Amino acid sequence: MSLQNVSNHKQLIIAKNIARTANLAGVVATPTNLADGEVVVTDLAGRILTTGTAPAVDFVQIVQGQGSTKPLIKSAAIPKNVLVAKTQAYTNANQQISTVGYNGTTGAIVNPGVGTNIILRNTFKTNFFQFSDKLVESIVGLKVTAADTTSSIANTLQKAAILDVRRYVNIPYKVELYSAHAGAAITGAPTSFGVTNASTLVTWTGTDPSNINAGDFIRLGGTTTSTPVYRVASIDLTGNYLVLDAPYQATTGTILVANVEVITKAQADANSIGIIFTGLPQTKFAPNIFRYETSKFVTTATNFSTTEVVNAAQVPTEGSGKYEQIAEQEFFFQLFEGMHDANLIQVPPVTMRSNVELTGTYSIMDIEFQTQSGTMSFINNPIARKQVRIAANILGGVTGNQANATTVSGSSATGIREVLAAFCSPAPAAFS
């Protein structure tokens, strides 16, 4: 048996992207006069505070509307002796980038010689399980033959790595090639090339290209050496398409001919080449079912001579205020509110209250404070530490006393931050 300690209380208030211009100063907040997701500061009588002047009260509350048919969400009473009031601006996630050999500027894959067995291994965390770490591996390799060159070795390992990682529920990264050769512009008169993620088919519009041949490499999406290249398996000038030797790894779309280059096999072999692994955002997510985390992996190469392996050339970060993080926090903070008793998978999953928006990008304000707390003891009534977190959707477009990018950031004299700044010590800082 477990008993939730009211001294350890956390609450999440979610301010949605709404538009309200009505002046509600001094009006008692109700489900009908607060929009769904509108967040205001009130006194304990529920009267809305909308100025940067310290109110003549000892406690305030953060109140969120859920629409006219649902009750208001209210924070604990916040006293003037606030311990911490801080903010964190929304930041996007960074996906991990690791390289084997050439990384776009330095390094090179080195052919270790005929008869050598090369092994390329990636160890990564799978996000399929709920809240536990499970390490899995993708292992590919080849035995070098007399016909192999650096470009053919890189191309073979790329294809094998793409195919092998498809065994898993969540594909953790994309696998591409870099070449140090500058490349040549496409001749003929095609205007654009059409590419499809996970497909080897590339089509073009306009007149056929005249300098692309089977065995060449094409750089798709840019003209710098940090733009990926793909080996051309075949080309059909009648059908206006070519076939790549490995599935296209980037986003489906159209690439203008100015952002496509060709590199012959001889040029590719004469210059540095490398394999690049770039983490992919995890698309399988549901609170308490699939957790949110960026892909993390470790790459090792065996029998690759002096080939350099650079792990986390770009360090992965989860960012701050992404939808998935706020959705997870909303679920777990409800433990502290007593809405459910354990973070366990239930079949079928139980749907809890959810105010987070799928397309939301949230900035955060944390308010921590001390207050008297009731306990199960009739003798002691100790000081409790509590936390209120306001997650404000920064899509903006609202005015007045709502928690959003324009008011919480300090650009409005009547925002949540300004009201609390006049009331709290220390005051919450503006978002950076």
C-alpha cells in the first residue's frame, strides 16, 4: 500500500494557443468566461489579477480554463515566500550525428586490403519499451575482395546497415554517404529531381541529364561536401528515372537541378568518403506507453585500419518544451494530483485528462514554494514544498493575462510573468 504525500505536490498548468482580448480584471474566473487553455492569475476569491502592481493579498492561484463544460484547474495557494521562480524558453531537439571516415570536412575511410573482414557495429537504445532501457545491436560487415574500392566498401556497408536496422520497431537513424569530391553540375536540361523516402527510384522533369551513368554517385539536396551522395545503380532515359543502389534516406520531395551534382566512380575513389549516421525523431509516442527520447547510439568499426569513428559528432538532446515532454509530464504530474495511483501500463490504456496540444511548442515557467501542508498526523503540520509548472504554447497570438510567448516573456505589462513578478520574491525571469 502506498499513500501519496501531499507535502510532495507537483502540478502542470497548460496554456494553449488561444486568442482572448476581453478585459477580465477583477472578474471572478469561471468555466464560461475562461477559454479552453486560457491561464490567469487570481486571488483566492477567484478574482483575476491583470496588472504589474503587487496585489493586496497574501496568496494567489494559477487558474486554467478547460472550456465551459469542464471545471477550472487550480493550483495550490501560492504565498509570497516563493522559493524559486524561473523560466525556460522552448528549444528544439538535436539528433545525434556520428560518422565513420569522412565527415564532410575531415577524415577518410581506409581500404584495409584484400581478405580483411570488416565489421561495422551500432549499439543503440530502443524506445519501444515503456520506461526501461534495452540495448540492441545492428552488425554488418564484408570481406574485402580485389575488386573492392573505398567507394564500393562504403556503399556495401551503407546498404547493409539500412537493411539490417529495418528489423527493429523504431528505426533509430538514417545511413548516408559523404564524398570529399566537389562534384559537377548536371548537364542536359532537367529542371528538378523527385525523391521519395525509403525508395531507390529518382525521377526527373525536363530534358534527360547527359552526364549521369550507372556506377556514378549523385549528390542530392545541395552542393557542399556535407550533402549526402548515392551510388546510381541504373538509369533509364526513356522512362525519365534512375535507380539508386541504396534507398533514399531523407524527406520525400522535389530537388531543383541546381542542388544536384554528379561524381564519377573514379572521382569518388580518388577522394575521401565516409558513412554518416543521423538520428531520426521517434514517431511512436503515447504517454505511459511509448516514452519520448532522442535516438542514442554508439558506432564501432573493426579491421578498418586507420578509419576514424566519431561518435556523437553532434550530441543528441531532447530539447525543452516539446509536445512529447509536456504530454509525459501531464500524465505523471497527475500522480501528484491524485488522479491515478501508479505509472503502470493498463490494458486497455486508461485515458486521463489531457490538455496538451499535438502541435504545441511550449515554454516553461516553474514556481516552487513552501506552505503549510496537512498530513495524516493530528500532531504535526509541517512545511511542504510544492511546485507549479506553467507550459505555455509559444505559437502566440493572444493578449491579456494568458501564459504564452507574448505575455510570459515579458513583452506585455499584463502577462502572467508580470503579475507574479509584482507579487513574488524573487520574481520569475523573462524567457531567453
